[in-house]
Amino acid sequence: MMSTFGINIQTLGSEYPRLSWAEIFSMAIEKLANIRVGEKSYTGGVIYIPRGHYKMGGSLEINSRHLFIESGYDLASITIQGEGTFSTILDFGGENASILIKGKNDEKTNVTYIRLRDFTVQNSAKSNIIVGESTRGVANHIELTNIRSNKAGEDGIRFNNAFMISLRGVFAQGNKCHGISFEGGINTSVNASNCFAAGNEWSGWSVNDVTYSSFEACGADHNWAHGWYFKKIRNGSIKVITCGAEHNGRAGFGVESDKKQPSINVIFEGCLATMNNDKSKISKQEDSLEKITKDDKVNYPNLLWLYSDGCPASAIIKACSSTHIRKDSPKVAVLAMGDKATLIDDGNHYFYNKNGKQEIVLDKGVTHKVVQYKETKSITIP
């Protein structure tokens, strides 16, 4: 059943046929969280999930409550390893259940170095995966690799008060809210690459309360609202590199502040937007442009929607592309609004449409700076 390094979930389940898969997973995590070798205690190991369709019957909770070897001990180094996103499926069957990765609510106990790899999770009435739900117990060094999150009743994957997050090959599709979201608390040191959010009923990516983080070679297509939406970026230091947004209901990328929180210095470098402002997508989510115009059929820009509502909002665009605007849209690549909005660009963009060049449209009071960025020359110190 168990070796020093791991547990096969099917082998463990065969010994307890009356338990749900959620209970079997809880038992496996508890075993790996409380390993004793002689007088020493250890936590960590791998839970192997062979190919199959697992009807969970409850939440898969990776929580420091599993620890009983000593008070205040961190739950660390747990890997849940499937056999592929089309081979291993964890199904919540519409129940109010999720994969929950969080510390204790009553103590500052961390959950750290948790890895989810190579499986699909689907059909939660809430979010399929919730990381850092507790505002006290911290979740950090969390890795999701080759994970699909489909058909959740809320967000596909949600992070709240988590840091040191690594996303690789993650795909969020067909969820009732955002595909991948960062909401609440403060989320730091996020690095995402080769991830994709498609066909979600709000934005593909909703990035709130995040700082010093980067997104590279990721996509957002066919979402009902913005492809990417950034809000409450209070400290800046967000870089979006060679990411794309296609066929979304609103703008490819949106940056917005509100009356209490700024969104500053979101950097877009080498990003591409095409065929956004797709009115075939009907979003349930109202945003500030609709509030201003009182019109749910408003035209959004193809590449970037920048809006300041009381607090500063700023974006930096470098060598970005905006192509193939929809026939029913104006020739607008970037639309900036609000007297505390600042748009900085390097003037080195490819804004093109069959009917002519696209435009940057600025509302009255918007600050627009064109800055020619120069490469830093190396200096030899004798």
C-alpha cells in the first residue's frame, strides 16, 4: 500500500471500498503528513492517481489540519500525480466541493511545496481548485503542471492570499465565472507560462491583488468578458510577455482602478490581440465602461481597455500587435479613459486592419507618454 515515497490511490481505495474517493485522498494525505522514522517525524511524498474517472463525493482538502505529529508544523512536499489530463479525471459531480489547498484558519500554519500534476478536475459547484482560501494560514510554493479545470460553477482555479505560484500548461475552460483568478488578500511571486483560458463566462484571466509576478506565452480566447482583466494592482510590478487574446467579448486586455484601489504599471510586452469585442459573447458581468455609457452593446477596443475610476490606473505597452478588428467595431486598438489614467507606449506597435490603421483613443484628461526605450549598455568595471 505505502512505500517511503508514495501511495497508489487505487490500492489504498481497494482496502476501504465503502469510503468515498474524497475520504481516501484525505487518508492518503494524512499518512504522508505524519511519517515517522525512528524518533524523527517527516512530511511529504507522492499520491499516484492511475488513469480513471474518479467521482469524488466531497472535497480533496490539502490542509495543515492533517498534521498531528507536532503543533504548528507545516504541511509540505505533497505531490498529487495523475497519468494525463485525458486519462485521470477528478469529478465533483456538481457538488459544493473542490480541491482546497490552505493553511489552518486558527493558526499561522503553512501549506507549502504542494504540486498538482497531470490530471483534469471538473464539475464543482464552486471553483474546482481553491488555493489559499484562509486569510491566516498561508499557501506558498504551489505548483500546477498540466492541469485542466473545466465546468466549475464559479472560477476554474482561484488563488487567494497565496505566493510563490508556478503554473505550467494549465488549461481552464467552460467555467461559469473566470477561468483563472487571483482574488483577495495579496498574491505575490506568480509565474505562469504556456497556460490557456477559453470559453469562460466572465474573463479568461482575472488578476487582482497581485504584485511582482509575470505571465508569459499564455492565451485567453473566446471568453465572454475581457480576455485578461487586471484590477487592484496596487504596487505594480506585473509583466505580461508575448501573451495573446482572441475572440473575447470585450477587450483583449483590461486594466482598471476603482475609487479605493489603484492599478499601476501593468506592462504588456510583445502581446497580440485579434478579433475581440465579439458581440456573440453575452457576459453577465457589468464593468465601468457600460456604467458610463448605460449601454450593454458598447464597443470595446481590440487590444487594451484602460480605465481610471478615482484612483490612478496606468499601463505600459511595448511592441504589441492589434490585428483584424471585427467588422462591427471601430478602428480602435487602445481606449484609455479617466483623468487619472496614464498610458505609456514605445510607439513601436503593429496596429493593422484591412480597412486601415487602428487608433489609440484617449479620453479628456488621460496622460499619454511615448517613450523610446533604449537597451542598457554594459559597463566594464576595471
